[in-house]
Amino acid sequence: MRKALAQNPNLLRTLLGLSFTLIFMLSYAVYGATVSPSYYLYETDATVTVHDDIEPVRIYQEDQNQTTWTWSIPADGVNLTWVNLTAVELSNGAEVRLINSAGLFSHPLLGSQDADGFSCSDSCDYNSTHTVVAEEGGEITIKALTSTDPARRSNGTVYSNSESGAVEKARNAIAYEHSPSLIRIEIIENGNRSTAPATTIETVNEEFASLEPFSVDAATEFLWALAAVVGCFSMVLIPSFTVYFAANAKEKRDAVRLAASEKEVKDALDSDSNE
């Protein structure tokens, strides 16, 4: 190292300059890798329709002593995502059925805030009829999806080389026609009932709303990238410079000792010549 510095006095300054240049270049490269204009985030607008004003049809089966209430809801099948049923004022043992011939995905944990680790694509049942029995009466809720594909609801991400291409992909991901879209509710109660339970059906239809390029906080990401690169370079440069400065200090100590020895020899020679 000393010989190299003797041949090039600016070597240390060159190494430091090159190191900091590489740090900034790699920091920018790391930051640039986190921001890709080829990824776009899209959002949807959800239209919630509440069907609570449909009169039920009453059917009494005398031989079984059961009363069946039925509701038919002409839901809009364009981009239909959610079908949620709530039935209240149920009698003990009432059987509630949510029926759609095109099929729906449902599970007791679907839509629950306590459903940690729950995945509808893995756990939901796909059937044309979903049935829940109100053992103690009261209220029953059935939530269902027309598809387990998350790209069809709320928001999502698409990859494209242009914004127009991303918009087209987003619209294609959302586009869906659930057919037939007629929703049927059946509630079967024991006994000859004259008062129907109260029911509410919510259907959710979504459409493309907006799209923007994926981006991150430039300042924060740059600082994290810079810190990471500085740390990596420090692991390489600090030991090298430590060895250099230690060797330089040793050479200075040796030079001091050599000068002291030469002085002692000179003093001894001068003393002998005086004698």
C-alpha cells in the first residue's frame, strides 16, 4: 500500500472518490429496482344495492306442518361480486337457504373480521344452494361471492408496458357476467306461520374507477437503499483502511526507532572521536 501511494500520491483520494461514486450509483440502482412503471394499481367503484322491499310468497304444507317463505331478487349480473343475505325474526329451527343456479362461494368465516389466515379460494364451498339452520332462532347471515378471484373486486395490480394497455388489462380482469343472476331466498319454518321473517339482500357490482403507476416514497426508499449499500461497502473498505492505517502507524514507529538508533550510534561515534 505504501509503495502504491508513493507511486500515486492521489491513490487514497481516488479510492475514496470511487467508493462514494459507486455507493451513489448502486443506491440509485437499488432504488430504481423498487420503482417499476410497468406495474399499475387499479381501483374499482362498488355499487351496493339493498333489496329489502320485495314481498315474499307464502307456502304452507299441511302434511308436514311447515311454512315456506320465498323471495326472488332480480340481481344485476354485470360484474356482480358479493351477495349478502341477512334474515331476522326467525323462529327456532328455521332453515334459511340462499339459492342461485349459477353457483356461489360461501363460508361461515367469509367477511368475518376475526378470520385470521382464512382464504376463500381454499375454504369456501361452491354450491347453488347454501343452507344455514337457526337452531335458536333470531338472526342469520349468509355472505357469498360469485368468484374467488380477488382481481374482480376492490383493487388489483396489472403489468403492462403502457398505461393504455394497463387500463385494458384492468377492465378485462374486472369484467364478469354472472348468469343467471336471479337470487332466490327460502326460509322454512315449523308450524303454520302468518308473519314472514324480515330479510335483506345486498348485492355488490363493481366497475373500473382509476389506474395509476406503482410508486413508492422516493426519499424513504433512497435512504434505505443508501444505508444498505453503505453498509456493504463499509464491510469491505473499513478492514482495508484499518490495515493500511495500522501499517502506516507501524512504519512511523519504526522510523522513530530507527532515527533514535541512528542518533545513538552517531553520539557513540562522536564520543569515541573526542577521546
